[in-house]
Amino acid sequence: MPVRRTRHLCSIAAALALTVTAPAAVATAAESAPRPSAGLREVLFVGNNWDGTADVIESGGDFARIGRIDVVPDKDERMAEINADPIHWIYFMAIRNGVGEGHDQFVDDMYSTPDGRSVVVSRPSFADVVSLDLATGRINWRFPVSGYRSDHMAVSPDGKRVAVSASTSNTVHVLDIATGRQVGSFATGDKPHENLFSRDGRYIWNMSIGDVNTALDAPWLDWTKGDRRITVVDATTFRQVKVIDMRDRLDAAGLREHSDAVRPAAFSPDESKLYFQVSFFNGFFEYDVATDRITRTKTLPKNPATSDDRTTWVNDSRHHGITMKPDGTKLCVAGTMDDYATVVDRATLKEGPLVTASKPYWATVSGDGRSCVVSESGADRVTAIDFATGEKTVSVPVGDHPQRVRLGHVGTGWSGPSGG
């Protein structure tokens, strides 16, 4: 088709060689993460999107809740601004009735600062990013993104910068995490979504997912979903280094029936392989960075109770959430519309037990690296799954519609904002 040929030529013209050097030894997650200041406690932040709160829970063990944060303390002020701006109000309502499934989206993503004093949160319905003081709950700074919706974020390996997708302006903003000052930005494909920093902090990878709110979900209409691609930029200059159009790679692998909208993704520890999910697919792909091709496909089981009507799947998702055990031996996948999560052996791609979960929306790794932690957005809880056995170990109740779960730090004696 003309649209596809144009995208193919643009991809070829934009693609440059991206050198990825595998380290001599695989570092653990703890070694690659920013080193926290003394006197800090490692925790998991759970963003309750429809609630406008974030629960802070233990990063391992029983994953008990430590405290809760109000991430919209300025709600009245923001709503007054939106109600005074007809265009902003239209977008606000579109978010509520579209991607929000009838709810406002108050927290998409969050990261704590290296000193454990603040947490930085993207708030889709308010089209901004805010830094909240963990001691008082007050806002330190606010950055309105371009356009009308903020989305997924990523934090740099040194913890000093945060990248946030601005969905409606096809832009990623990179901010100083301490001040909220923009240090750079770059253009993306349609509807930027997931962001990943390389381990050395040299590159940022952005995945754009296109229009996920239309009802044109049949495979033959996939081309109507927009310009979907991976954009790789230099994290210092923010200049484009490479563009990866997965349509071409999928076609080359004989996978023409699959969408090219790359959703959550995870690198292998040496960053030689990228494992990614796409819209409508119950499974994931393995992409070899050096050879620039898809090398393996993993199709995971379908839940017989899941409707075959693609228009009923949330935001074109089938499976949404993938993470990797720090040693690179296991993957953990959230089977969102199929209501399960499972651990997959990376060498064989054989899945373990299908752990029942209610609309699991994200997957991350516990602080000790032993468990996969998934957010059950349909049951308002997070569930830990043992990487070794693939079995569920514990579930913990949280707020309304948990989505992103991120490792972070708070002060040793912290139990919630004082409100002072």
C-alpha cells in the first residue's frame, strides 16, 4: 500500500548504525540501579490510576503496605484550569471516556529521586509531570507536557533525569528530576508510549503505539493505526540515532498478520536482545539488536473465556507487561486480557504455570530479584510470583486500578506524608 511503502522508505533513510557493546560480565539489577543515599529503604511504588494515589509497599518478603501518597493534591486547581479551557476540557473528557474506560487517569508512572525525598509522577488527565515531597505530600515542581496527555516514563541509570511521553504531541520530554527543568526533547512516531534508557545512559528508546482508541481493529486495517516505530536517540544531544519500523521486521519474519505497535519491552542484561509485546497478540517477540531482525516468537495460551472481539480489548492490548529476571534467565509476562501472568524460560521459551490474575497490567521485579510483581488492575491488588517455581506467593490489596509498579526509595522511618 502507498502508506506502507512511504513508511518503509522513511525508515531506511532514518536508520543509522547503533553500536551496542555487550559487557564482559552481566551486572545485577542492583549494580545497574542508581546507588541510593545512606539511610534509605527500598520500596515498590504502585500507581493507582483511577484513585489518584500511589501505594508504597515493601520491595520483597510479604510486600506489606508502608504508606499511601495523594498524587493529585492540586486537583481542584487543575480542574478549574481545564474547565476554563474548552479545548483542554474536550481532551480531558476524551481521555476519561477513551483510554480511561470511563475514569480519569491520575497516575500513569512514577519514580523516586535518588535521595528518597521525592517521587515524580506522570498524570495523564492533567497532561503533566509533578514532583511530590514524600515528607509533606506537597508539590515541589510541575511540568506541563506539550499537548494534552502524559504517559509512560523512564529514569536514567544515574537517577538524575526522567523521560516522559507526551501522547498527543508525539514528543518525549527529558527533565531534570530534581528541578523539573527540561534538558531536552525529541520527536517520535504517533502516540509515544514506552521509554527505556540503555544501561550506560547513552541512549533512549521510545516505542510509539499509534491510535489505540479506534474500532478499526481488524488485521487488514492495521495500517490505519498511524506511524508506529521505535525511535532511538542520543541521551545527551537528543538527536535521532536510529528508527526501527517493526512492520518491516515482522514481514521479513513471515509475521504479516501481527501489529507493529510495540508495547512494553525488556532488554536482556547485555542489551543484545529486546523482548517486546505488540497490540492484539497473546505473546511476545525476541529482537536481535545487532542483526536488526526478529529471531524468535512466543505465543502464549489463550484464555477460552476471552472474547475474540478485538474491539473489547482495552486500548488494543492483549498482553501488556513484560520484565526480566536480573540474571537474564527468565521473563515474566502479564497476560492482560487473558487474566493470567506467567514466568517464561528465556532459553526454551517454555512458559510455567498460568497464575490467575485479574487484568494484570504491568510486571516488574522485586528488590531482591526473586519475584515478578504484577499489578492486577481488575482486582485492585499486586501479586508476587516466584521466578524459581512460577507460582504465586502473595497478593496485597492496593488502590483503584493499579497500573505501573516501580522500585524506588523512601527514608528509613517513612510511613506516609505528614501533610505538613
